[in-house]
Amino acid sequence: MLEIQFHPADIRKQVRYVFLPREKLFLFGTAALLVLAVLVAGLALSPRALAWARLCFEQARAERENRSEHAALRAHIGTIGELERRIESCRLAYARFSLFLGVPQTDTDSGGAENGTPDYSGEAALARCDRLASEAGLLLSGVDDLLRVASNEGEMLRLVPSVSPLPPGTFVLSSPFGQRRSPFTGEAEFHTGIDLAAPEQTRVMATGDATVAFAGRVASAVSVRLWRLGNIVVLLHGDRYISVYGHLRDVVVTGGQRVRRGEVVGTVGNSGWSTSPHLHYEVRARENAQEQPRPVDPRIFVLNCNWSEVGSRLVADRWAPQQAFDPLPTVRPTR
């Protein structure tokens, strides 16, 4: 047993005694040795501990920087994607303008917008930027050609049927251009124009400067299909385009008359084979001077309306198939 005495400085205070048995001495000694061992081990391992702590800190910082750079890269990829979509929209607009200006189209498609999950690697982003730069250059070259034509062919631009035949906001597209099932016979047929449902007597306007080639109703003996259109007006827009307005209620022009874009040629009606008041609007065009005019989707030409389907499919499928279509009348019928 170990006896420890505590003598206070004030002699009037009592001396304190602490008695430590052998077991407690052993425990205190063991604890002291353990603390000493830990201190010695800490001193020995401190360089490695510091290096490990530094490594953890650097790794955490690198991860933060990587997340930040990845977020920035994703933002740049998003910007590239938006530029691709805009260039695709410009390319389609260029294709439409080339079509009705009669300018041979330059190949402006260098791959199109990326589909599926985008590649977030730096190399892929650079490749997409290079492709965008190439396509933008091709578009600029093509647009220069269009501007030259537009500046030199002002009269031709006035002839192009490039506006809606009905006031925007007054109609609904009820039947598009292309294959459909006839609402009367139930048989498959090619619809050579578009049907625009509108209130009866809505004014129908010339879509470009033209000469009235026909105004009235075609006899069934001449053409059953044109007879089914009821009262029609056929306009000649120079040598390249023809526009047709069918199912009219009133016809207010006569054969041989000159009309300007926006002038009224008739009103919406329900004449001929028609289930409700609407306008059948048709555009025929020549791809070259030698061929006969062929129906083309009129929506491509209408610049003052936003058609939901004016996209790559519409531009690609703009022409009617190569087949014989009823020739359009060129004289006013006799009564």
C-alpha cells in the first residue's frame, strides 16, 4: 500500500491522507504507460497523418472543381444543342425559300442536331462546334444566293403565292396535303391541296400577283375532280406557279383579270362536294420549265401562318407523286 500525505500551507488546516492499494497503483501505472505509448506513436506517425489529411483535402477540392466544371460543360453542351436546333430551323427556312424562289438548294446539312443522350466529353463538344461552324458557313453561302435572287427578281417575288388565302386566325386546317381516305367514297386518294374550314362568306384572297385563268364551275364532262370542287378560281402566277381556290360561295373575279396579292377573289362557301363551309386551296408548281405543274404542299409557301408540321418531313414530302393530274382549265366556262 502507498500512503500519500497532503500538507496545507496553513498549519491550522488538517493534513489529508490518501492510501492507494496495490491494485490501484497497477491501474494508474498501466494507464500512464498507455498514454505515453499513444503520444510516442502520434509523434512517430504525424508526418504520414499530415500527408493523409492533405491528400483528403486535395481530393475533396478536386471533386468540387470536377463537379463545377462538369456543370459548366453541361451548360455549354446545352448551348450547343440550342444552336443546333436554331441552325436546323434556319436550314428548313432556307429550303422553303429556295423552293418557291426556284433557286437550286445548296447542301446545308452536315449531320443535323444530335439525337439521344449527348456526349459530355470535351472532344465530342469540339466536334459538334466544328460541325456547326461548317453548316453555318454553308447556310450563309446559300442565303447569299437567295438574297441575290431576291434583289434581282422583285417582280418574281410578287408572283409567288406566299401568304394565306384566308385572314390568319379565321380558319382551321381540316384536311392536309397528301394521302387520305375520301369522305365521300371511302376510297384512298391523294389530296392535292389543303382544306381550310372557315365561316361561310369569309373573304378569299389572291396569295400572289396573278392573272385569272378561270372563274366559275368546271363541267363534269371536262373533269369530274374539278367539278367536285364547285365554284373555283384558278390564278396563273407567271410561268412557275398556279393557285386554285375551291368550294367558293361567291366568285368576284373574271377570266383574264389581273389581281394583286391580297385582293379578294371570292368568299368561302359549300359548293360542290363539300360537307361544310371550307376553302380547298391548292398550289401547283414547276420544278423546271419543261415539266407540267405538279401539286405541292401549300403550307410551305404560306409565310404569315405558323403550321405545326412545317418541318423536315413537310419539306421532304412537299411534292405530289409523279402521276397524271387533271389539267387545270384556262378559260372561263360558257353559261
